[in-house]
Amino acid sequence: MGYFIQQLVNGLTLGSIFGLIAIGYTMVYGILGMVNFAHGDVFMIGGFISVITFLVLGLFGLTWVPFALVCMLIMSMLFTSLHGWAVERIGYRALRNSNRLAPLISAIGMSIFLENYVQLLQGARNKAITRMLAGGFQLLEDSSGFTVQVSYMQVIIIGTTIVLMAGFALMIAKTELGRQQRACEQDMRMARLLGVDVDRTISLTFIMGAALAAVAGMIWLLYYGIVDFYVGFLAGIKAFTAAVLGGVGSLPGAMLGGMLIGLIEVFFSAYFSTQYKDVAAFAILVMVLIFRPTGLLGQPDVEKV
Amino acid sequence: MTAPPLLRVEHLTMRFGGLLAVDDVSFDAADRQITAIIGPNGAGKTTVFNCLTGFYKPTVGRLALNSSEGSEHFLERMDGFRIAQHARVARTFQNIRLFPRMSALENLLVAQHNRLMRASGYTAFGLFGLPVYRHAQAHAVERARYWLDRIGITARADDNAGTLPYGDQRRLEVVRAMCTEPVLLCLDEPAAGLNNRESAELNELLLFIRDEHKIGVLLIEHDMNVVMKISDYIVVLDHGRRISAGTPEQIRNDPAVIRAYLGEEVDEALPAEVARDLGVPATAPRGQP
Amino acid sequence: MAVSEIAVAAGSRLERPFVDILKDAAITGAVTFALALPLVGFQTVDQTTAIVLRTRFPELFYAVAVIFLGRLLMLLTNAGLARPIAAATGALSLLWLANGFFDVFEPPHMVLGWLTWIADTVVALRAALVMRRRQVAAAGYLRSDFGEHVVVMVNRLGGWLAPFVAAFAVALPFLPFADQRVMDIGIAILTYVMLGWGLNVVVGLAGLLDLGYVAFYAVGAYTYALLSTKFGFNFWEALPLAGGMAASFGIMLGFPVLRLRGDYLAIVTLGFGEMIRLILLNWSDLSNGARGIGDIPRPSFFGMPFTPAPPEGVVAFHQYFNLDFAPIHRVIYLYYIILLLALVTNFFTLRIRKLPIGRAWEALREDEVACRALGINPTNTKLTAFAIGATFAGFAGSFFATRQGFISPESFNFLESAIILSIVVLGGMVSQIGVVVAAVVLIGGPEWFRDLSAYRMLAFGALMVAIMVWRPQGLLAHREPTVRLNDPKRAKPS
């Protein structure tokens, strides 16, 4: 029982990361109908910018942990969202009315470019930082004597994720920007005719998605203490799986899907095999797409003939 | 005993979630006749078509197709492509769906795909250029030429379909459907966006198809000029229900139809343009033939 | 700054206020600066205990300056200064190349030198294009699409050149400069040409984006490796089995997923490719895991091996033909095997395009709904494309296994799929000769210039984006109808 709860906590932590990335996929898919293949790499860039911010702060001796964490969060969100914006502006904007294959190939090119860009600029090796926040507390001890440990880091991670997701959901539901975004999602042409600045709305969608991915990248760095240029590939695919599982286009779906994928991966590793955990993630993706392509919370789209 | 009609639609109902798009519609479409389905926008005409051609599975209903050769198919049970392949129901679309980056000729050859696939031994004979395939291919090209001649665009046969003028694209889509050798041809607003001359050319083509190729034609159309001139039988839908059916003469004088087109509130005489569309005297008060 | 002086002098002629242009370029520069600041400006360097930070500000400022000037010149070109800018940047482009040889001026980093040259050349070409367009417009007629015209010319030229290219490929081993290295590069290029042609069936013709193509390559390679090392099959016996195995994997994967929409299909194929790799990596009983399979038999020439000292009772190739033993014989033989396989692929794909199945693929790519209404079974039709593409990958895979003699899962990662896809995309999708050109440039180039190979994938990625933005239908995409009714040479009645 204790082992199970421990895995549950670990799974939710990992799920937070996937959920934050998955929102970016789902939003872009909702508004443009394309898979932003480079989104996983934007997440990776978020991790790298966190490392660099951490080191810059170190140069100035600013290592008080709460301050450093807030700085890293802000810098990483700021610069990563700029990357997200640039990806859309350079790679996708011109292709908005093109055939379906073109933006996807452009996105793959973008992903390959970003991975190699970071590898060449920052080196191919792992970037490891010292643990910023050690320690934790004992949640409970079960009858067999297994103690469930929750680190402070896990608390911060799950807490931050919940706050961010709630704030984000609120923004989409209540603000002018959220309204414009939903309008573009429904019917881009009509939204434009009604005076919505479609380009700006799409740019903001990418910026928000990238900002959340940046948080995920920073969390990844804090949790694992390590980041490399290739980390976005697998994490991106898993987050995409999460978005599909939850129902592409649905924000609560992305969060739910992220949590589920995190839990599945952790439990699969804990009870079956760590070697095949990635295979399990891919298998889920294929299964969902075959048996329930609309995901858990997605709307079925009726083909218009 | 008389033969069953070419198409018998019984109690067709299509429900999308809470929306009842088609509600218990029944009608027949006879062989060698043009049957038109008319009705205001949102009446469920295209949904009927989509059920007939397998793009939607009807919620309730029977769609029986009896070809003159004696075969019988129940379309509600079949996949879309099987309806076209086995029951031989061909259709066109409201928004033209040609293959824009393939030539007009290729569009017509793709329509003969199943026959050519068999002749090419599912590609094996074709790969080595065996005569059996070469003959089939030449035959298919001849059939395509026949139809291209009919609509007068043989000279542009090798141009991409997407570059043809709009009216030619409309008619090319119709003859592409004809290349599948259908027993029932379903046309979804073929005259939409055509000018008077193009519209007249289309009428001529449809009458030619009915009289020379002796098949049934099912037609959705808004343009009353076309409908009244060439239909043998008209079914009127409104809000998913069948409100009337009969010959053009009967429909023209049916108060229910006029009401559906004008709405409940209008009590005055028909506006001139509506009257012209429906073909009734502009001064006739509503409901008085 | 010389250029801005010209601009100011010509200020009255500008079609947009110079201040406006300057502001626009400055914003671009500022955004570039912000983008490049963290990743270019700082470098994380691994040291024994931890990572430390170094700065790269000269590089950062250089890059920002290049982008700023490039944008400025681009805007000035559009505002009516095409002629002087074309001349200036064209000259600079040549000067820069010369500088590359003589090292007069050295940019902070080699890559920045390339960036300068590329940016400058792009500006020059664009200015030339704008100039030409204005002239043509002034002359009173406008060619609808100049690019289209060029593409048609290139394709026509490609048709003429194809036999010469093929003849060159056949003759290559006997040319004086064909040493071991040249032959190895030739083999690598031909392998990718074959893979590109195979993937072209799936991506170019059928319009299905397959990101896991390398999985079928892996299936072919492992099929041959296992059949030969465990059951003693020789290469020619195993080849059809490898192709068949890859095809059945294609069908197995394709059957459930091919009804998915395009982008879902892409992701699923990607997942499938990774799954195959992970299974090969972890299922050690079958595949020997990460250690891979070694000692895979090399192909023999009608039963004659290419070894210096064959076992008793076996005649080696050089003995039968009374030649001195030379390792290059085998390389040449391998070269001809892959050339043969590639030519078969070419013949097959060219031929099948003109058959009903090929037309149905293209029709499906254009409009699936219309295809269903015409009685074409979309799933089966896509499945054949998938299976045929997979078969060629399987053939190429078993060739790869016999050429290397050793395979491991690491040879079949996503990067390989990405390279093959870039060859197809950069080659123009559907264009056979385009694939050859792309493979020569993308595979041959980095093999030849080893120092540049680190930048290869960077350039692939950037080119894929650039080509999609510039010509979404593919670089050399030009389609000849599969069958004609009228003689194209006769003038069309208008």
C-alpha cells in the first residue's frame, strides 16, 4: 500500500510536467489544427534557459533559493515564450492556408533545427545542476514498514502546476484574450471579420503554450537535476500522447491526460519493467488513436461533406 | 406486378446528438427520371444525400436500391465506397470536389478505378504492360474522351482540373460521377454559382444523361429554373420533414411549399423574385393556387 | 554605413519613409538579440565537478548585426532600391567567398561567416528577383509564376539528364578517381536514393507522412541478419523474405492507423518507429540488445565469396576471374547490388505511378472524400502504398546489414527517418531526379566535408522549414499527367 502511494506521488509529479507541455499541443491544435512538432523542443529550451539563469545568478552570488527559483521561472518563461513566438512567426505563419502536410513538415524541420541548434551552442552532454532544494517529509508508514517520502520539491512542483493550470483555465474562460482565442478556434475567418486580430491571437497562443512548456522544462531540471538537448523529443511525444488521450483541443483533457500518462509511466516502471516504459507510452498513443481518436474529453468532429 | 422503384427511401431519420436533421422521410426515385429534392436551407437535403452515399449511417430507416438489372442493395448497411462500387450510386458535392492537381482526363480515369484495377490484375499485369491491361486502359481513355467531348472540354483534357473555369469544373464533376457507370446519380446543387448559359448547358447534360444513359438522377437544387424545367418528380423537405411530393405542376401550386419558402408570418402577396423562382403569378395571395 | 548613405541619398525615391524602415529593422534586431541572448550569449561548459558559464558576446553582437542589416536591406529592396542592393550584395557575396579562401577578415566563428554569406546571398537573390519583377511589370506583361517556370525547366532537364546520370553511376567503379572512399560514398548515396524513392511512394504520391520509415529499414536489416546468422540463408535468398517481412509490418501497422487523419498518422508512425527500436534494444534474446548482431555474412557473387583465402572446395571471386585479390572488389560488388536495387525501385515507382493504383494514391492525397464517392477503398489503397514503401525499406535494410556486417538498434533511430524524409522533401516530393540531387547533396556533402557534418542536421532542419515556407508543394514539385489525350506539342486552341 505504501509503495502504491509513493508511486502515486511520483506519478503525479511526472504527470504535472506532461500536463504543462500537453496544454501547448492542445491549444495550437485547437486553433490551427496542426501538431506543433517543435513544442517538445521548446520545452527543452525552457530547461536550458533555466540552467543558464541558474548559472548567471550563481555568478552574482544570488543563490537564496526562493529568489533563485522565482528568477529562473520568470526568465525561463520570458525567453522561452519568445522562442515559441519565433517558431510560429518563421515556420508556420506563411503556411496557414496551405495543404495539411506543409506545416507539419515545417514543424518537423523546426524541431530538428532547434535540437541541433541547442546541441551545437551548448554541447551534447548532460547539463547537471546541484540540487537546489533537498529534504522532504514522511507522509505515512504502512503496516509493512514502507515509508512514503514526499520531497519538498515534489510539493512545489505539484503546487505550482495546480496554480498555473487553474490560473490558465480562468484566463481562457474569463478574459478578452481567452474569448478571442476561443472565437478563432471556432471559426478563424468569422473571427477576423468581427475584428479579432487573428495573427496576434495565434501568436499569443504560441507564447502561452511556450511559457507553460518553459515551466515544465524548469520543473524537469529541478526534479531530475539534469537536462540535455534531446530531452524534448521523448517528453514531447509523451506530452502529445497526453493531449490525445485527454482529447486534442480540450484544456482539461490535456491536464487529465498529462496526469494519466505520468501515472501510467511510473506505475508501469514500478510494477512491470522500466525498459519498456517508453514502449508502453507509445502503445497507449496508438491504442487511443485507434479506439477513441477523440480522447477522453474531446468532442467528436463530424466530417463535413 | 410492377417492378420496385430504383430507390425507395423509407422512414429515413438522422439524428446528430439533440438535432434531428432528417425526420422520418420517405420517398421513391424512379429509374430514367430526374427526381429533385428541394427545400429551404437547413431542410436536411444534403443529410439525405450523405445517408444515401454512406457518409452518414442513418439513425433509422431503409434505403433500398433496385437496379434494372435485378440487383438489390440496402444502402444503410454499406460503407461509403462500397455503395459507389457495388450498388453503383455516384454523387457530386455542393463544394466541387475534383482532384485539382490532376488533369481532367485523370479525374475521369480515377473514376474508373475499380474496373481498371481488375484489368491490371491488381497492378501485377499493369506493371509489365500486359495487353489485357493496355486494352482496358485504352478503353477507359475512350470513355473519358466520350464524356469530355460531351461537355466540350476535350481540348483542355490534359490541364489540371483546378485550372478549368468554374462551370466546366461543375460539369466535369458530373461526368466524373458518370464514369463510374452508376445506376443512380446524385447531384448536390450542381447549378450553384452558374450563370444562365452555364445553367442551360447543365440542364442539357442532365437530360442527356437521363434519356441516353437511362439512369435515375436525384437532384438537390435551389435554382427553381433548373428544378421546374427538368424534374419529373419533386420532393420538398422542410426542417427535416417531407412536406410535399409530386410533379412540378403539383408542387408549384402546393400551399405548404409556398408557406415553407416564405415563412409563417408573411401574409402579403408573394414578392416578385420569389414568385419568379417558384413560377407562380406574382399577385397570387399565399395559399390560393 | 555605406548602404544607409545610399538610402538617405535616394531618400526621395524610397516608397516608404526611411525612418520607418529603420525602426522595423531595429525591432527585428532587438528581437534577434533577445532570442539569441541566453543560448548564444552564454555557453555552459562542462568541467570536472560542475558546469561553468562562459560568455560569447562578440558572436552575439555579430549575429544580431547581420540579421539587422539583412532585414534593413530586404526592406530597402522592397521600397525601391533593388538595383543598387542587388549589385552591392552580389559583389559582397563573391568577396565573402574569396575571403573564405584568403582569410582576410575573420568573423568570430566559422558558422557566423556562413550565416553572413547566406544572409547576403539571399538578399542579393531577392533583390535580383524584385528587380526583374519590376522590369517585367514595366514592360507590360507579367509571368504568372516565375518559380513554376524554372521548376518545369529543371524537371525537363532532369528527364534529359537521367540516362546520363544512370550511365555515370554504372561506369563509376571504372573511372580513375574511384577509390575505396569514393565507392563508399557512392554506396551511401545510393542507399539513401533508394530509401528516398521508396518513401516517395508513401509521402509524395499517397500523401501519407510516415515518420517511422526507418522501422521498416530496421525490420529488413534484422530479418536478414537473423536469417543469415541463425539459419544460414544467403543474401539473395533472404532479400525477398526481408522485403516481405517489412511489408507485413507495414500492413500490420497500417491497417489500424491508416484511417487516421494526416497528422495523427505522422505521430503514430513516429511512435511505431521508436517502439521497434526500443523492442530491438530490450529484447535481447532475439536481437542481442544494444550489443547488436555481428558477423553478418557478406554477399557472394554466384556463390563465390570475396575473401583472400576461401575455405576448401570454394572458389573465391578473384581466383575464378584470375585477378589479384583486392578488397575493393567486394566494395564494387556491393555498389552494383545497391545500384541494381535502386534502379529496380526507380523502375517500379515510375511505372506504378501511371497505373490505376498510382493514380488512386494521388487522388487520395488530393481528396479522400471524393475518392470514397467514386468507389475507391481508401484503407486498402493507402495500405498498398504503405506496404510497397515498406518493402523497399526492407530491401535497403538487408543491404545495409550485409554491407556493414554489424547492426545494432542505434542505427535505426528517428534521426535516420528524419534524414530520409528531408531527402524526399528537399528533393521536391514526387520528383525522382530531385531525390537523387538531394541525396547527393545531403549524404555525399557531409561524407565528403567531414568538418561540416556536425552542422548537417542543423542545415537540414532549416532547409525543411525554408522550403515549406517558400514552396509548400515541394521544391521541384511539378507534375506531368500520367496519361495524355492531346499531343502537348500541338498548340492548344485557346
